[in-house]
Amino acid sequence: MVRLLFYAAAIVPALAQVFAPNMATPTARPSGLGIVTSLPMPELPEGEPGTYGAGARKPQYGAWYHYEQKPIPDTAVSAPGFRPTLDPNSAPGERKYVLNIEYRAGSPDGFLRRMTVINGQFPGPIIEAVMGDTMVIEVNNRIEEPTAIHWHGIHQNKTQYMDGVPGFSQCSIPPGGSFTYRFELDQEKGTYWYHAHFGNTMSDGVLGALLIHAPNDPLASQHDDDHLLYVADYWQDDSETIVEAAKSKDGYRGCAPVDVPDSVIINGVGQVDCSYVQRGVPCNTDVAPHEVRAAPGKRLRLRLVNHGSHSLLHVSIDEHSVTVIEADDTAIEPIRVNELVIAPGQRYSIVVEMNQGSHGAGYWIRARAATGCYNDKWRVDGQAILRYFDDGGSAEGFALPQTQQWPGLPDMGNPDCRDMDDLGYPLTPLEAIAAPAVADETHVFTSVVGEFVDPRTGGKYVGWGFNGVPFKNLINDPLLKVVQDGREIDPSRLASAMFTGAAADIIINQLDGAPHPFHLHGRPFSIVARGHGVINSTDGISLALDNPTRRDTLTLGPKSWAVLRLPLDNPGVWPLHCHIGWHLSVGKMAAVVVRPDLVRAIPQPADWAALCTGDPLEIGPGRRSYMPPQARRGD
Ligand SMILES: *[C@@H]1O[C@H](CO)[C@@H](O)[C@H](O)[C@H]1NC(C)=O
Ligand SMILES: *[C@@H]1O[C@H](CO)[C@@H](O)[C@H](O)[C@H]1NC(C)=O
Ligand SMILES: [Cu+2]
């Protein structure tokens, strides 16, 4: 019932948008996209009663829904290091990494499954560099599906070919194949990450942090110790299984948006109630929480990376206020909070003062999924331990923390569903940069959830897209090649903006009743305005141009909009997409084309072009398809 209400709320404005003439994109609604008015979602089976706040955990849907498991490999996944090791004052040069993508057996939350990981590790290895480095990263595909790796937040200035998005900026690396990503770091510094951008395979484990150190980093003096804290909601089924189910009439576990995770993991570890997971699969109830150790009296920097596929996460440390010093890759004026909200794709650095305990003291680190944003009241959270640890002290006999969550934190059954800046915390960049004073062009993207009809099969599916068009991923004919070849982008393939001036405004209207994190590739944008409702232009809107928040991923809360001002100093065909992996992988992706004339002037690397040997009409797996399945290659 709850789920039906969410859709009812979500679909009405979406329908209004699709049927209204769209002034910002004056193309006709592409033929073949139909929309119907009702959503026949199945009722969920009765579960155990429980509400958030009563301490009830969500019954695992695996107790009701069974999906076939992938064969479990013999070799087990291992944990990576979580501390950066590169000297920030290293001389810039060529920095080489080799990433082998392989299947491994893993049980991050206790449930044993096949994972897809990098160099045998989950999360993947930390890639580190210094400003000015040339990255040379060889990716070897040792799995049975195509792949590609995206470097989230890296500008790829004049190397758009290395952005790693199949169907957008490259043809996939085939099973058994290799590709070497080569790009220069110019202005980038701070906390980034990398992940597979093929379907939603990042949720199987293909991800890691990417840290770029800078000499004279203003943040370096604010901490004594530096540690990664990966947080994510987590699903036990393979992403291909989930995406295929999400595209089916009934959705995954009866839910098209796949919104309820099995668990929340911190640094790759979480806990699940094994009595609810799918029967017949090994499950271990005693997965030890990840432990972050730092010495009393020190200032610990935790670099948060949300690599999840759906949930906003609320992160806090019992009895410790924290200072937020970085939002995505932007160093900011410090703000003090008891809890931080982080969306999939986003990063934050926080500093924890180790001034509450002595050697051996432990405090819970909590990551709570804002399930109420999706009208689901079950509690899904993850815990790690902050341990006071003197170098040389005894490591024996530590107990689990007995600490309590900060009082007064929002109830996850009824949270705000907004970004930090939208909640009133200023994310003011330390390095002040004014947004361009004038935007030469404006493009409106309206984010739509709706039920679409596949014209060839008549099949219906819940889809996501922009301006009424879900992304149709022609996997062997990347959009960058389309623009390079001087061809037009077919408006039924995806919504796109074409910018030719010096600066532009992107308006995003987010019409449904849930929050979505939007990520733009290519460079950070400035958030110059936000509001509730819908806008078609910036006329009459007051814009904050003096050093506004700059970042690469922002959450738009329910029924709200934002104006992103973008200097057009990076030619390319850049994806703009929802970073909810389950929405992205069914089509919530648009293109922002910057200076097509200059894109055409950049030569295609030969090894890049050599990847494009497949049928240019083939539609990538893991995307909503217009073709009946039997017509797809390889089926
Ligand atoms: C947006 O444009 C549509 C179509 O022209 C118009 O009906 C609507 O009133 C506009 N909305 C706003 C808030 O300007
Ligand atoms: C790209 O490089 C040009 C110089 O060639 C520079 O002016 C511009 O700011 C760079 N853009 C980004 C986003 O790094
Ligand atoms: Cu979304």
C-alpha cells in the first residue's frame, strides 16, 4: 500500500510534464514513448510487523523473493587498505595503476555471493595521485560481461574519451579485453572515486577511492590522520539480476525502483539478519564491524564516499561532533554537525577530534538509510567502530561500544530528504570563485518517473528519464562518436542540451516525491539557486553568484529545482544522470554537449576506436530496451 502511494504521488506531476508542451526542448515527444495512467504494482506480501523507531529491522525480502544466484567463485575477496599512503609532496609525473576486474566470493553483510571486484579487493584499491600527474591506468576485464571505468569528478579536459561511460564516451571493454585510460590531472585536487559505469555493476563491487593530493593543500593542516570511510546501501543479488527484474512488470521484489536495500555497509562490511535472507545460501551472522583506529588527542580526517545505489545516508559518530571540511572535491569553510547527510556519488571529508576517550574506548559510527524518503519505514542501518588506539598499546580485549546515538537526530521514517546546503548548512568554498556573471544559454531538464510502453512489444515498464525520454544506450555507437562524426543526436535516444557559448545554466526540475542525486560529468557546477516547484527560466529568480557551492553531485529533494551555472571551458559530451544506480541503469541519463565544434577537433585515440567493433544498433544490457529480447545480440 505504502508503495502504491509513492507512485500515485510521483506519477501525477510526471504525467503533467510529459503531456505539457515542453518549451525548453521543443522537439516533439519521440514516437514510441507512450505513457499510461495507472501503475499496477503488486502488493507486498505480509511481513513481520515493525515500524521504524520501535527498533524493528526490515525483514529481508529474500524470505519472500528468490532469485537465482550466480555461481560462487573459489577465491575470496580481501579488504584493501583504508589509509592514503602517497606523499602529497611527490613530484608530478606518470602514475601507473593496473586494475584487474574479477569475480570473487564475498559476504560483505554476511550473505555469501559472487561479487565483481578490483584486484581481489572490496572496496577496490585507493588510487592516489598528486596534482599535475598523468594517470596511466590499465584495466583488464577478467569477467564475463563488458565493462568500463569512470573517474568520478575528473574533468577529462581534452580527454573526453577517457571518461569511461559505455554508450557515451566509449565502447565497452569486452570480456578478456584490456584498455588503458590515460589522462592528465590539471586543476583537480581532493576526494574523488572511480566505479564501473556499465549497467549498475558498481553495486557488485567495482569501485574505489581516487585521491588527488596537492602541495599547499589548505586542508592538510586540519588533521593528523587520514582515513577512508566508504558508506553505501547494499544489495545481495547481482546487479544484472536486479536490473532485469526492475525492468519487468513486477519490478525487483515487487518494486520497480528497487528502493529497499538489504543492508548498509561501512568500509565494505555490514550486518544482516540471516534468518531472513534467501534460503539455502550460506550466511554468517557474526561479521565484525569495520574498526577505524586513531590515537587519543589526534584529529582524524574521515573521507566519506557514498558508493550506494539508492539511499541518502545519515552518518554520525556517537558522542562526537564533527567538522565538515570538504564537499565532493571542494574544500569548504568548516561547519560543525552531529550528523551529515550524504547521497550516492557524493563525498565529504569530516574531522573528528579524538578527545572523548582513552586507549581502547569505542564509539559507534552510524550510517542510517533515509528509508522514509521512499515511503518505506523499515530501519536499515550500518555500524562501524571508532576506536581510540595508542600506537604500541595492547590490541587485546576490546569490547563492542556501548554508546548511544546522538539524541535529537531525525527519524529515518520521516527525514528531510535534502542535501546539506538545502538544509541550511552553507557549503562555502575556501577558494572563492565567482560563478560566471552571465549565462549565454539555458537548458531545462525535467526529471520524470512514469510508466512507459515499449512500442515493439507492448510491454509496460516503470521508467526514468529526462524530458520524457529514457536513455536508449546504443552501446557500440557512443554519443561522443556521434558528435565527432558530425551527426545529430537522435532525440528519441536521450534528452540533450547543446551549448556553444562561454557559460550556461542548467535548470533541473525534479518532479516526483523522492530525492534524487544528480551528477554531471566533466567539471563541477555552481549551485546558484534552489527552490520548490517547477521553473522554466531564471527570469525573476535571484542567483547567488558570489562564491556559490561548487560540487559535482547534488541532491534535489522532492518536487524541487536547482539552477546550475556552468563555465563552458571543457568541450565534451557529458552525462548528466541520477546517481541512484537503479534509476541510471533503466535510463535516467541525459547529455550535455559542450562546444561540439571543439569536440570534433580532438582526434580519436586509435586504441579507443578499436573498441568499437560491435553492431552500432546493439542496445546495451542493463538499459531499458526498445527491442524484444530475442533480437538482441548474444541472446
Ligand atoms: C512553464 O512553461 C509551461 C509551458 O509554457 C507553462 O504552462 C508554465 O506555466 C510554466 N511554469 C512556470 C513556473 O513558469
Ligand atoms: C581546460 O583547459 C583549459 C586550458 O586549455 C582551461 O582554460 C580550462 O579551464 C580547463 N577546464 C577545466 C574544466 O578543467
Ligand atoms: Cu533517481
